[in-house]
Amino acid sequence: MNHILGIDVGATGTKAGIVDLQRGELISERLKIQTPESKLPGDMIEVMAELISEFKWKGKPVGIGFPAIIKQGVSCSASNIDDSWIGFPIHNTIKKKIKCPLSIVNDADAAGIAEMTFGAGKDVDGTVILLTLGTGIGSAVFRDGVLIPNTEFGHLHYKDNIAEKYASNSARKMKNLSWDEFGEELNGLLEHIDFIFSPDLLILGGGISKKFTEYANHFSEGINVVPARALNSAGIIGAALWYDRANNS
């Protein structure tokens, strides 16, 4: 099948679109529904089911990118969602609800898969790290094109807290930082990650990547940083690509 519905579940909004796997592009409009304030499993799964219904996609393949560590069909963390997701049988529960063939992957890993297949990381060898800057900070790490799944760089100990409390888009808004101030704050985190992992390429994703030129002039020389090409659709595209790989590898 060349077309798969991708769903990108975020702490703020849940987005979906039909993806052409050969081109790595959306061939439908991108629909977005606000993620329920409760962040509870039942409420969030209802939103996913609603999106599937909007696309009239019942019984067809669905790939979901989700903001948690995903291991053997279980969500093992709760990044900016309710703690009841920890240890939750996410794959079987959602599959039973939506009645579709299904795969689930960490949301930042999904965005990374899209960028490595069709975007800024295509044909790049060595270590590539994607950071998604949104409500929190997601991360995806690749070595010579191979995904190392379920990293959570937004939860790295940084300064007096964790990284996403300083350099996520929500932190920028909460602290009312100018683009110059945000660029300096983000650069501090990029220097920290560069010191630990020495990546050959850093890719910045999430909706804020559209504003890359507003803050990139504060990045240190010697750190190779580029914006994601798929911008805010990378998670949708990557979730669909993951379904294809998981079922045809």
C-alpha cells in the first residue's frame, strides 16, 4: 500500500494526514484537533479515533507517533501527558478502539525517520540528532542512518532542571523570550549536546523550525545545525513510514 494515514500525537495538538510513502508527502489536508486537557488515555484515544473517522480510514493502515518511550507495544514514559500512560498497553488498546492495522513509535523518532528518509538528514552518514522543539523537547538519534530509538534528550539534566524547561518552544513562550534571547538559550543546550555526543549534524524540528533564521545567528561555529525540511508535518510522515517499515521489513 502506497498511502497510509499518519497521526502525530502531541501534548498540545494531535495532527493527521494521508501520506504518500513514495514521495514522503501529504496528499490530503492536515487535520488538527486539540489534545484533551486531561491527557488521559481514554480521552486522547477518542481524538485519534475521531481523526480516523474524519478521513474515513476505518480498516486501513495507521501509523501513530506518540510522546512516550514505546517498547513492545507498551508506553513506558509520559512526556507532558498524564502519568497513567506509564506502563499502558498502548498498541492493543488503540488497535481495539480504532479497528485498523496499526504501528506506534515515539513521536520524535517518527519525525527523525521522515527527515532521514526525505529531508535534511537524507544520505548523511555518521551521527545525526533531531530535536523537536514544542511543548517539550523530543529527540531522535541515528548512526549511519540507523535509528537508536526512545532517546529523551529533553529530559537530560541541564542547569538546575531538565533541558526542555529552558529551550523548548513552551519555555520560550512562558518566559516571553525574544528570538535573540531564545537563540542564546537554545545554543547553550546545543553546545551541551554537542559536547556529549559530537553529532555530525543537528536538525531542529517542530513548528518553531519555520522561524529558524530568527534565532540561528546565535549558534556557535563548529556546530552543524539545520532546520527540518518537513517542518511540522515530519511526525505525520514519519509515523506512516514507520508503519511501512515495521510491516514490510
